[in-house]
Amino acid sequence: MKQIDKKAAEVLRSGFRGTVLLPHDEEYDAARRVWNAMFDRRPAVIARCLGTRDVSRAISFAREHGLLLSVRGGGHNSAGTAVCDGGMMLDLSLMRRVTVDPGTRTARADGGALLGDLDAETQLHGLAVPAGVVSHTGVGGLTLGGGFGWISRKHGLSVDNLLRVELVTADGERLEADEKTNEDLFWALRGGGGNFGVVTSFTFRCAEIGKHVYSGLLVKRFEDAGRFLAFYRDYVRGLPDEMTVWVIVRCAPPLPFLSADVHGKLVVIVAFVWLGDPGQGERRIRPLRDATPSHGEAVGANGWCDWQSSFDGLSSHGARNYWKSHHLGDLTDRAIERVVEFAASMPTDECEIFVPHMEGAPSRVEPEATAYAHRRAPFVLNIHTRWREARDDERCTAWARDFHSATEPFARGVYVNFLGDEGQDRVRAAYTPEVWSRLVGVKKKYDPENFFRMNQNIPPS
């Protein structure tokens, strides 16, 4: 591993407002840990930044010393790109401030803010930013890849509500980008990931949703999975944008509304959010309730922050995770057969098969308006393999790969935020050929030496 001597570290620390950690420092091991326990990497130095000036100094130091740079926001990426071996980990996790302007319905979030930080501040005013579903996800990585959540069918993706960014480029320069300033960069940042710089602040348009949403869970029997998924496929495509319905196939967690004999059994969980009058929402979910028998349900008006964090326990830090994913051109009968087949052989009881229905507002944006290109695919399939012991790595990853291969005939691209470490050809599948070509051009302009390459990489040639 490359070593940073004390003299060089003192140069970096001089005028640095945050914390510089070397491997012998007490806080080093805690700081280098990321969400996915498969990655146990040891950076030569960790630069925990407190502001844009710190970020610029850290980037310049890494370039001067020839260090590979990884960037940590929430550290939640399944590919483990937030931490590197022998290089610099640029850590934004101390930069979590969020400010809201209720008059203009906008929110500004620091580059290290978590989704829970953004939700907490916007909800003081009954506002929300369309974003993810786990509160300890980093706003930065989520947004730069596209960002979808419970209100995206009505209000768009995170990138569709992004108004402005501040970032630091590979040469340490601070830039702003929006629709009128550095427009090419702003276009690329909306779906192109962390390839173009370190974003130190995001400014979003907020949606006015109030402080409660009609939402809940229906837990269906796995024995009826094929029949229910076929109904789900047909029913959700006729729903208004105000209704979002997603399906998760997994072993039942110990939810309080389920009898104990259901805990740990394979089930189909139907999760939904309705933006509107609860009475109308009840009428919208009735066909889902009646389609097949349920083990139980929990439905009602939920506080937005409570709902946004309700899945945190199923995606906590410290487990080993391996993801494979597709956008689906359709959830065909044959695709459903594959889902049911592989669900029956899940390698651990923490694995999930996530099949969200997309469409709505994002699908009505032109595919090349932002770098997030696969807007017309109606469904996503995310194979979330999760386990605890290293001895199970081969068994668990083999299941995911086999499942992924078996569903390849139904694929229409992939969501870049659901990629693991799968190589450049797979990264290209997150974009159309036209979007990829344009992204390469922007990369060549802003990062011609591919300094930012610890990511789902878009090389500059």
C-alpha cells in the first residue's frame, strides 16, 4: 500500500478545516468502513472535508502525490466505490447541512447529506424532494445516477428536480452548473454519476406533498406469486401518476401485523404510496388486496419521514451485498416464471427481488434531455443478494449471476445506481449509444486524464 509520510500529511492538514486520517489514527478504521461489508479496503489517507475549500485541497493533494481518489458521500453504493486501497478517500460525510427556502420551494443540500437529512428539513414545510427509499442513502450518489423514489411517478426523478450544483473539478477548480451555466456539464451530471467532479452542493426543486401520505404494505402468499405478479403487471400500468406500487419478493421480516408463523417465510410484499385523498387511495388498492389472499396488511396515513425510513432495517450497514439489475421492457409471463423460480431458491433470508413499476412523469421527459436515458422501461428488476459470512460469497453471488443471466432476454438497459463492479460494457448498458457518446465528450472536456475513475467509469476516449 502506498504510504503518506507525516510531513506530507502535515502539508495537507495545514489550513484544512476537516480531519486528515492516516492508517495509525484512532478514527481511521471507522471512517474507512462503507455500507457493503464485502469491501474491506485501506486508503493511504482519508480526507474528511468540511467544505468546498477542503475538497479542492484534497483533490490537488491527491493529484500531486499520484493517488487514486475515491469519493464517499453516504458510502451506500453496492459496488464499494466510496473506498479505495492505497489511495485517498475523499470523505464528504461531515458535510450534511440542508437548508430550505419555502418561498421558492427549493432545498440546498451539502454533498455528504443523507436522504434522511433532506427529508427532515424539507418536511418542516410539508415539502419533499423526489429521491430514494432508504434514509441512510447519500443524496449525492443517488442523485448523480438519476434518483427515483415514492413520488417520482408524480414529480419526476431527482435529476428532473435538480436546479444547480457546485462542484470541484479534477484540477481543483470550483464550478457551478445549471441550465444556463456549464450546460454540458449539468446535462452529464444528471445521470452520469461521479465521473466529472466532486459535487459539494445540490439545489433541488421541492414538491408540496404535506406531512403525511396514504401508504402501506400488503403481504401476499408466495404460493400465489405468479398469479399476483401477472395481475400487478397489468393493473399498475393503468394507474394515475399519484399512485406508486412496488413489489418485493423476500422472506417475511418480523412485521408486527403478521402472525409469527409467517415470519421467515417467502412472501410477496406490495408497497404503495398514494398522493391524494385517502378514500380514493383505498379504492385504488382494493383490486390489489382482492387479487390474491394476503397474510396481513398495514395501511393508513403515515408521516413522510417515518415512511421514508421504514425500510432502513432491511438495508442496514454491515452485511455483504451483491446486486444485479435490469430495466425490463415488460414483465412478461416468462419473466415472471423466472422471478418465481429463482425466488424459491434464495440463498439467504435477507435477499430481495425488487420489481418497481416506473413510468409516470419521468417517462414523459425526452430520453436525451438528461444523461438518465432509459426512461420508457415500465419496470425494473433488482436482484439484491445479502448475507453475513464471507464463506457464503460464492454461493450467493452465483445465484444472483444465474438469475441475472436467466432474465437477460427481458432486459432494456440498466440503472447505473444498481450496478456492481461489472466492467465498462455493463456501464455502457446504462445509457443509449447517443447518450454514451455525449458523456464521453463531456468527460474528455472536464476530466481528460480520467482522474475520477473510482466509479461506474466513463473513460474520456
